[in-house]
Amino acid sequence: MSDLNDLYQEVILDHNRRPRNFHALAGASHSAEGYNPLCGDRLTLYLKVVGDRIEDVSFEGAGCAISKASASMMTDALKGRTIDEANALFARFHAMVTTPPDQPVEDLGKLSSLAGVREFPVRVKCASLAWHTLKAAMSNERRASTE
Amino acid sequence: MKAAAPLATLSNTEWVQRVRADFPILERTVRGRPLVYLDNAATTQKPKAVLDAMATYYTTINANVHRGVHELSERATEAYEASRDRVRRFVNAASTHEIVFTRNATEAINLVAYCYARPRLGPGDEILISAIEHHSNIVPWQIVCEAAGARLKVVPVNDEGELALEDFQALMTARTKLVAVTHMSNALGTIPPVREIVKAAHERGIAVLVDASQAAYHMPIDVRALDCDFLVATGHKLYGPTGIGFLYGREAHLEAMPPFMGGGDMIASVSFERSTWNVLPYKFEAGTPHIAGAIVLATALDYIESLGFEAIGAHERDLLDYGTALLDAIDGVRIIGRARHKASILSFVMDGVHPHDIGTIVDRDGVAIRTGHHCAQPVMERFGVPATARASMAMYNTREEIDVLGRALERVRTVFA
């Protein structure tokens, strides 16, 4: 069951139980909805961008532990970053969750706790949903879907 | 295939062990554990007789049907038409003219939507469905209603997951052209009062389509007793192959309907000025059909009837009662769908745990269940859940397998404690 413990690490369970930045955002400049049709996970992401910097970020929605924890950790990681930095982090996160499980991945701090999804191919979409929604929000698209 | 002795002379355990021996896949392990397959509402496993029949077809009589004068084509045609008669007997239709082979139940519903409903629908007309339909019995009606300016009306479901005859009666109007209703809900297991619904519809001159996809492998289907106008089912839930399903349609309706798709086999004659249509049921079978699938479907139906729905139903009833009691005893687990008349489906949610996480964790114990909206998003919305976990049983499942599910759910609880 070690891979199960890898997937449901304590930090993930904690963010699932007590998601951070889990609310609507008054004065948001950007928002988008993310949807995973496979499991019905849905989230709305809000960004408050001032200049080229993400001053605040939050999310709402319902989903599995992996998608909720991923969204929660992502919002923590994004606060104060520039749009360019957020795009770069998206690329690094995407590379991490799509690297084959037998290969080493870059250390992304807390976000690395989600590397366990690589053992569960159908769950990669759960971990990526928030990030795809971020992309959609930053490019002013209303919707992101994992399909 | 062994002819299993009737349940009356075998204990429940012996009976199911004999059935299990007919299904090679049940011997495999998943992640080092014995496979516990509880996703039968999505598709059932195949008995050896079916697997062998598929190989026999391709190794002995493979040829196109209704074409050649050569031996193989004649043999393939014979077997294909014999299978149509097998399906006819399975649903107790009067004539093989009333049995149309399709890819699946979805295609059969679309055929009725486009060829029966669409030409009859005008602005302001209505089609009536229920709140517990599978997407395949919602979306085709939405499409033809939108094209015709007609309305799709929906019979509500109560908190137990039941449909009331009175609600159907209340929503049938002079504008209602068709009622489409499930014989058994794939998301909740509910068995609606279909016979009574048909009767009420016919009193008002309304035709009824019955979606028997889920019901057909749990209980006998009798289109003449139901008196329905159309009935659809799919082979892969009947322990047969994927890619083959069928439509039963009352001969007078099918006769009056235009073809669904054009192509080979569905024509009587073709010229560039005008083509004429073949007789029933070939008018609705354009192109080379899934010949092997149709022929092997007959083997699957033979297999089911060799066991008999009496024995199958009694065993599955025991599993449902056992599983219901087991889930009810787990803290924080709530069963969605408690209809008095239901079969073989346990849809449930667990406090604080998303169904998707349940599915991943129990899979590690070799347990296959479905998690998600089960192609029934309106049902999820009605019961206020984004998704459910669903354990669906078939004739080869055992109480011991339900126990494995129960222990796996305890592990879920531990992970999320």
C-alpha cells in the first residue's frame, strides 16, 4: 500500500480537510471555471492581478481530495508571483506530474507531495485541474476542462 | 457450459461457485488481490461459452451476410438470422421483423428519436421522460425536441429514488407524442412501474419506449406483457460482446418509419434517380453489421436462460440485501436510492470522502466499482451529490466479495481519518 500512502500524503489530506484560500474573491480581475467531466470535479478560480503581479488568489468548488488539495496548494504557491512566474510554475508542475513514475522529478516544495499521482494515471487530471483553470483564467478564457 | 442445477437443489454458495467457474476473468488478480468485479452496471464479464463462440465464428463461418451464394455466407446469414430469433424469444416479441440489430442501446434510442419521434413532433408537442434516465435516454430526445420546437418534460423522482405512476399521468397531455422511461435505473437501481406507465400512456394514445439496458440481465423482459411500443437493450450488459445491441419495435410503427441510415443491405433497389427500401427489419440495418457480435449474443442469451432468471434473481436479491445491510452498518456511509422495487445497485456516498478517492483506494484491494455521475448527471443533482460510488452486482458475485468491499471501505475511512 506504499503507493497509496504516496498518493494520500499527510500534507494532501490536510489541504483537503482545511483548504486554504477557499472562498470567492471580491474584486477579482480574472476568474475561470474548471471541470473534470470524468469525475464531476468543479472549481472556480479567482485572481486579483495588479500590474503583472498576482496580489490575491482563491478558489471554490467541489472535488476529490487530490483536486482540492492541489488547488489549495496552488493558491498558496501563487500569491505574490508575477504572471511570468506563474506560467513558469505551471510548466514545472505539469512536467512533474507527467514524468514517468520511475524517473526523478524536480523538487517543488509542498507541490512535490502531488508527485504520487504519477502512479495513478487517471488521477493526474485531478491534480492538474486547478492549474489548467489557472491558465484559462490568465488568458481570460471562461472555462477549462481536463478533456 | 455447464447446465447449473436449479437453486432449489443447490445451496446459494454452490450455485454461485458453479456460475463463477464459467467466467475465466474472475480467476485473475488485480494488484495481487483476487479481482472483485462490482462494476456490472457498466458492463458485465463474459462466460467461456461466449468467448468460445466468438472464436468459433471467426474460425469456421466468417463471411458477410445477405450477400453471397457461397457456403460460408449462407452459414453466416443463417446464424445471424437465428440470433435475431433468439433475441425475439428473449424479449417475447411476436415476429423477427420487430427485432433490429444496432450497435448498442444508445443507437437504438437514436433510431426511434430520429425516425419515429422527429417526423411526428411539431412546435409545442411534448416528449416525456423521467428524472432517473441515463444520458442516452435524455440527449436524443433533447436533440429532436430542439429541432422541432417541442418540449422535453421530466417526471420527478422522490427521495427514495422512486417514480410514481400518478406523476406520469399528471404530465401526459394531448401534446405528448412519446414517453421514454427506464426499466431499471443504472444510477439507483430503481425499477419503475413500467407496465402501468405503458397502460396509462396507451389510454391517451401515447407511444412508449422502454430502456431495458439495465433490467435485461436481472429479470425477464416480455414486450408483449409490457405492451410497450419500443424497447432497447445492449449486448455487453447481457454477458455478450460490446458493439451489439437491439431495438424491439412494434411492426406497424417500424413499417411506417423512414430508414435511419442509408447504405448497403437496407435497400430493395438503387438507381441515381431513386432508391427503394428493403423489408423489415433490414430497412434499419444499413451496412455490414456486427455479425460476430450478433451471433455471439445468442450464445450469451442461451447462457442466461440456462441458469434462469428465477435463480439469478434470487441470488442477486440476496446480494442486494446483504450489501445494503453491510453499507448501512458503516459509519458515515449513505446509500442513495432506496426504492422498494430495486435491483443489484448500491450507489453510496461517504462523509468527508469524495467518491473518486473511494474508487482509487478500493481499487488497491482489487475491488472494481464505478465512481462519478454514472451518465446520469440530473440524478446526482437531484440528490445533491456531485458523484456517487456505485457497487453493481451480477449473478457471479458473492457475499464474500461484498465483505471485501466493506473492508476496503474501512481502509478508506482509515486513510481519511
